[in-house]
Amino acid sequence: MTQKTIEIKSKEQSNALNAWHKEGYRGSIIAGTGFGKSRCGVLGVAHSIKDGGRALVLVPTTQLQDQFELEFKKWGKTHLLSRVDILCYQSAHKLEGEHYEIVVCDEVHLGLSPVYRRFFENNTYDRLLCMTATLPEDMEYRALLHKLAPIVYLITLDECVSMGLVAPYDVYCIPVDLTPVERAAYKKANNLFVQCKYRLGGFDAFNMASAILKGAPGDKGAAAQFFNAIRQRKAVVQHASNKISASKLLAQHHAGEKILTFSGTNEFTNMMGEELGGLVYHSGKTTKVRRDILDEFKESDDAILCSTKALNQGMDVPDVGVGIIAGLESKSLPMIQRVGRLIRFKKGKRGNIYILYVRDSQEEKWMQQATSSLNNVYVGVTLNQILN
């Protein structure tokens, strides 16, 4: 990263904090991954707590607790740590009657569930700084965020790219086929899905489930079949064996580079790690093991790190310019966060992200939805085109 880039990033971070200041120290910073939201949080705390005052930083995972403590040290604010509580949302919602001069909510979209929002109801704070990569897609959560902390600064991932804050990137969406056995399993699950959908009428999974579960016992049985069909169908595409074959070819194509992969389940992540000879990082491993694995990956020049969802939220994975996404969700936020993990600066090179999706399946629709807010997306690219 050049000195000019550092200066631009610092200026934009100051602009974001100034906007927060002008709105009475209550607001949300929506900024693409790589912008430096963590530094904004540290500076927000530094400018807010007075002698004897306390600050609270809320994060979604224990890994991010460690990460945020390192951010205070990185930016020369170690002396503040004795007056800063860094807690996970699942712990903070139990607090009652506490007062903080400032509360910083990192990855705030994960702290807006009905249980976690109890914190905001049961405690007091003078200032609130919320941060995330993009607005919550759930309209209820979006409205709640606006009520808690209206948006004071917004910059998209692609705007960060255009300003030179993170590396440019290309996303190649590569279709893979199911094996005959997998195709039969998918067809069976999809037929059950269609039958249940027809019986129940319409399709809005969450609203339908809510309505059905409040209805007659017979409807509950139909709902169970319906959602079981969804799970079965998703399991087939998430574990498609040709994704592993394609990943091995892509890894060979980028031999000598650091590669990060994302899968849909821990089971498939384990399989990817075994087949690609990579390190495995997911929620099934202890915090210490994950920390050691991440440290080993950071210190390597050409390792492969296979993960599930544990790296989605805010974890710093520097110098990775190649990513393979083999597990998809329909929402764009997880995709933006994963792309953000893959476009940290590395000698000015472009980031190469490969999305593997099952052709002519529901996963193809998820891919289209998940990439809808990104630029430089190339759909239907074949492996031969990439490798040759």
C-alpha cells in the first residue's frame, strides 16, 4: 500500500468520524471491507472516554475480540484498554444497568436480533458508533439500525476500489455439473420442494413458515416437509464433488500464491483441506487452534486456507489475492464480506475470485443474487478459459 493510499484512507476515515460527530455522536458508518472501520472504532473510543469513563466494543465472535484488542495496540491506544470492555453480542445482551460513554458496534447487522437488542434497552450510553460493510438486507433490521444509529457515512466496496483503498478484483462465476448420483438426489429433493410449494401456495420461506407454524397441525407437517426439501437440495449443491475437482485445478493454476477458500459446511471444508493440502479453519475448532492456524497462514507465502463462515466477519487476512468460493448463500452481504477478505493489497495485484456454482440448480440463482451488487463479475466462465 503506497503512502498516497494511506493518506486517502486516513482522510476518508476522518470524514466518516466527522460526519458522526456532526450528527451528535450517534450514527452508522457503512463502508466496504478494507476501508478501516476498526480504526474508526478505536479513534471513536479515544475521542470519547474521559477520566474514569468506560467504553464498550461489541463484536460477533471471540476471534474479533482478540482482533479489536490488537487494533488498539496497533494505533497506539494500548493505555485505553483498561477502560474498554470488548464483548461478544451473545454476552453483552445479558448486561443490565451499565453505563458507557461510548458503545462501538462492529458488524452491527449481527447484533440486531431480538435477543441481542436487549442490550440497547437495558443499558445507557452517551455515544453510539455502529459499523458494517453494507446495510442489513432484512427490512426490519434496517429500520431498527436507522432508529438506533442513522447512517452518517456510506461508501461501497467498489467505491473503495475506485479510490485505491483496496485492490481491484475480478469475479469469475464457473458452473460445475452434478454427478449422476448427485443429480438424482437433487431432482428428488427438488420435486418434493415443488410439491410442498404447490400445496402450501406461494413462496416466501420465512413468512410462509411463520404462518404455517401458527396454523393447523397438518400444515405444520407440510411445513416440515417443505423445509426439509430445502435443506436436502442445498446439501447436494454444497457438497458437489466436482467443486473439489475444479478447486484443485484452480489451486494448481495459482501455485505459489496464497489462496483462501470458502465452503458451505464444515464437512465440505474438511474435504477441501484434505484434497487441496490446505489448512482448515472453521467453528468446529477451538479458538486457540483457529488462532494458530490463522497465524501460520499469515506467515506463509503460498499456503491454502480452507474455511466455512468463521472468516466472514471482519477478520484480517492480509496478502490474499486468490479466492475460491464453493458455498453460496442468496444474500449479497456474505458475498461482499468474503470478497473483502480477498482483495487486501498484495504488490498491487488484482484479486481473482472464483465462484463455483452448480449449473441449472437453485445455487445458480443464489449466485446471481449474491453478486448483484458487485462490479467486474463474469458469469458462465469455463475452467478451460481460466486455465488456458
